[in-house]
Amino acid sequence: MPVKLGRSMLMLVLLIAGCHQPPNEQHQEESQRHGIQKTVISLCSLLSQQMQNITNTSSVQDLRYVNQRLEQCLPQLSMSERQQLLYASTSMYQRFLASDRTTEQQRAFDQYAMSDNTYNTSYLSEFSPRDRYLLQHQGNAAYYEVYDSGDTGIMYRRQPKYLLHIFAPYLPKAEQIFIETLAAQNEFPVLSGNGFNISWAEISKRALFWQNYAQTYPDSTLIDDAQRLKFRYTQFLFHGVSNMPVSSNYVGEDSIYPEALEEIKYLAAKDRSELGQQAKKFLHFIQISPKNRDESIPIELSPSEQRSQRSETIKAIKQLDHYMGLYDPLALDSTHINRDCLSDSICITHAGKVANSLVSKQQF
């Protein structure tokens, strides 16, 4: 009498039969996997040299090829190797975006690079050959663009989303948060020729964020730059910028830029953090007469500061900073001079000529 198999038993038999592959097929698949792994490892071993080979004679296709290799290799590398390549990528883009210009070509770049008519042939003829190439190929595919930084003029930059898309997914949580946040903050220029492109409330929000980040992630490899961002936005909040100063003398509420005063009062009343305490001290300081300040907070100006037309403002700001306890925590760190934290998703140092070698955290 034939044996009737239950449905569940029948499915199990079929499943076992399907999973059972001849030894030759299994060996072939394993060999293919090992072959693919060896190919990936071989490609990744060449990656650092390929990055170093990118210069201001390289094409966009060369750059995109290296970026594709990075996306493939980063998951296979150790954390220290990933971080080393992150900083090396900054050097790579700086070399790629370098353009030697004559005085006339520099003038044309400053005048026309941001123009809607950049691709007008009459304009293009005035640019250097490298600028013509870079301007015609800028965009999301190569992760670079020309932009107006506000304080340092017209320049090329690596787009902030580059590190966000390519590196951030493979970094520790602290570094991911740093890059995600700064990429969003620097998507558009913070400064313009007339002052800020963001409100005082946004300045305050960013100062608080970087204050909290520094407290939450003290062991982050980017902690120094977090401290610099905290200091920079705190300066913006209480000092403003040259074209939009908070005050010229800090004497009484009427001397304070209204939007800045409103935000500082809000912080003083609502926030208990270090920034909130500084806001309270700010409001107290502006009620102290200049005469009493000079007696209680003596400040010595340098010869050049004494000759400046803004000498009284400079003195008032120095007295204010001393009173609030606002100082640059990295003032004595020579490796962080001229750090730019407002154009990319990490802080970078703009170099005239960058060595063709892997670089350390202290350099970029």
C-alpha cells in the first residue's frame, strides 16, 4: 500500500532536496566568493595611492572613480584606516580644486564665477584653463561647487554632503553626528558680505548644540573642532561680525543690535547652561559704565589695536569676553590656526599647496 506523505513532510523533503547541492557546485560558489573578496582587497590596497594621484590635472572621471572605490572599500577597512582616508580625501579635493591664476584671471573668477552667465563664452575665455574645466563640471556627481564664503570670498569647496554620503555611515556615532550636523549647517553659507545669512536665534541654537556635543562626546576624534565651533558661534552671538556688530561700545541696551539683544535675553531667562550664564553676564556687563570697566577690568591693547579706529570697540569686546569667561580653548594650538569650520562637514585648513601624502587629523 503506497505511503501518503503529509503536506508538511512533502515540503520538508523538497526543501532538503533543493538545498542539497553537488559538491562541485558548492566548491565553485566558494571559489567565486573568495575570488571576489581577493579582487576587492586588491583594489582597496591601491586606494590610498590612487587618492594621492589626484591633482589639479586630474579629470572629474578620475575623481569619481576614486570616490566609487571609496564606497566599495570603506566597509572592508578598519576604523583607523577609514579615518585616515577621511582626512586624505580633504587633501585630495584641495589638490583637485587648485587653480593657478594670473591677476587678470583671478579678477575674472571673483567677478564672474558665481554669475548666472558663467557659461557665456565671453566670460569663459577670461578664466584660467583649469577654472573653465572646473566650472563646467561642478555639481553633485563630483561633490564640488563654487560658492561665496562671505568672509574669504569666491572659492571652490567640496560639498558638505560628500563626507555625509561616503564616510559617515562607516564611522562611530560621535563622528556621524558631527558630520550630519555640520553638513546641514553648512549647506548654505553662514556669512555674506552684509553679515549673517541666519538669524540670531539660529546662531544661539548652533552655539548650544556644539556646547552640548563637546560635553556629550569628549572622546570624539573631532572634539577639538567641536570646541572651535562652540567658540565661533558664541562669538557670533555676543560679538556679531564686522558688517553686523552686536554693538560698538556695549553701553546699555539701546546700544545692542535688537535681534541679538532679544535672543541674549531669552537665553539669560530660560537657559541654565554655560551659554545661558554667559548671557546673564552679558546683560550685567552692558550696565557697567566704561569708567568702572576700566577700573575693574583693565585691558592692554597692542600697538596696532591702539591705532585702530575701532580701538574703543576692541577694548570693550576684550573686557566683555574677560567678564563672561569667553576664551578660545585652542588659542595656543598652532595646528588649528585658520581652521575653516563653515564650508564643509568637518573643519579644514586651506593649504596653498598640499603634500601628496596621507595626512593626519592635526593637519586637516
